[in-house]
Amino acid sequence: MENKEPLEPIPPIQPGANSYNPKDIRRWGVKRFLDEVCPKEPFMIPDLGFTDEENRRMDEALDQERQATADGK
């Protein structure tokens, strides 16, 4: 006979933390963790008020970083 104890609840992330402990995720089960914690659909990022020039400069910086990573620098 299978033991049907209630599952341990997955708590919200602790204030000041930016990630869950991998040990806890393994204990809860990775699939269950992802099903409960990850967004189910895309979410909208609000307009942060950057100018076109700021967006262009950030795109350039990201392109340079991607290229440096691809070149192994």
C-alpha cells in the first residue's frame, strides 16, 4: 500500500533571497517545483521609460558581450 502523506508546501522565496536552495528543490521534486513556481504563460514587462538611444546602446553592449562570449574572451 502506498503512503499518501500530504506534500510539503513550497513556500514563497524568502525576502532578500534571489533563488531557492537546490537541496530544497530536489526534496520537493523538480517537476512539481517548476509546475508550482514558474509562470504558466508569458508575462508583460512594463515600459521602463528608456529612450531609443538608451535602448540602442544597451543592444550594442549585449551584442558585444555575446560576441566576446562566442570568441571565448
